[in-house]
Amino acid sequence: MKFQSWIEDLLPACLDCEKPSAHMLCKDCEANLTWPSGWQILRGSQLKTMVGYVYSQKWSDWLFSVKEKGRLERLKELRHLKCWESLSGFEAIVGCPADPHKIRVRGYDFARIFVQEVSHFMKVSDAGVPFLRMPFLSPQKTLNRKEREHWLGRLVTLSPESRSLPKRLLLVDDVLTTGVTLDRCATLLQGQGYEVATFALLGRPPLVGTIVPLRPAVG
């Protein structure tokens, strides 16, 4: 595994076609994306969520190396992706809270680090993760939408930091499966009077929703 990581660093390649590329996705692959990158109104949600790219085995392997193997420096590769160009009009970036159990196991809070990197790419203020989350020991990926709504409604609340945020916020997460986490966090912020749009770097198919114009109704 270490040898494979060394090869990846020495000979960077496109995540899609695997041809040599200085950037995460080569120009041809990014120009020919089959996934509809845009704002989607997901089933069961009133929010407009920007989904950057389709979740695939290659993305899964990349994300696993970052989140679970601690190769956090690889997040800098995301700066070259074009999805950031569609995001504007926000005063600050905030993130969804990670499970405290996973933070203890990993030894770092990936959610906060992800927010820091996205804020740096977009040159927008980093407002951290203004939520409190209780641990949930069962794997969240085994739960359906209704089960996630039931548990996250009880596990995720606002932190004191949420009282002094800028007005227009972009709420970000790395992976969107059902949209429940983004929904819960955005609803809490909206209840405090904030204007919120949501963004997920990767979307797990199938996402059933309506593609709407790229610009969110914020500002």
C-alpha cells in the first residue's frame, strides 16, 4: 500500500481515465462528464443541493485514502476541479458534523479539515462546523432515509458558534447519499435566520431530483 501511494505521488494520473495528468481530472474527462453537475432538488427535500461528481469506485478509493488513511494533503488536489466555479455569492463556508466516534478513531476531524480546504479554494471565510453531534455507533450507510431522519433529528443540534455566523452560508459535505444530513443541518441554520445553500462533492447514484439552474437562490 505504501509503495502504491508512492507511485501515485510520483506519477499523478487522471482519476477517471488514469492517463498522466497534473490535475485530479484531465481536461478531456472534466469536459466530458456524464454526471449532471448542477443544483438538484432531491426527493424528500426542499433544498437545492449542488452535486459535483458521481460517486464511483475510483472516487471511493481516493476518498478512503484521504479520510481513513490520513493522507489529508491530497485534499489540495481538489482545487483544480471546476465545480468550485459554480459556487459564489456566499459569505462563509460551514460543514456538517462528523460522528465523534469516527473522529476519535481517525485522530482528526475530517469535516473541519474539509471546510478549511474548500474555504481556501473559494477564498471565502471559514466558519467551521457550528453543530454538536452525539455519537452513533452503527454504520450510517446501513440506514434508509427515514431511519436517518429519525436518528439525526436527535443527534445533531446547533452549537453556540452558530449564533454569530455571516448571513449567507454554503453548507458543504464530502458525500451525499440520501441528503438527510445536509437537510438536517441546513434546516437548523435556516431556523436561526441564515440563508443556506448546500453542496456535496460526491453524490451516490441514483439521486432522484430535478436539475435546476446553477445559481442558488441566495443573496
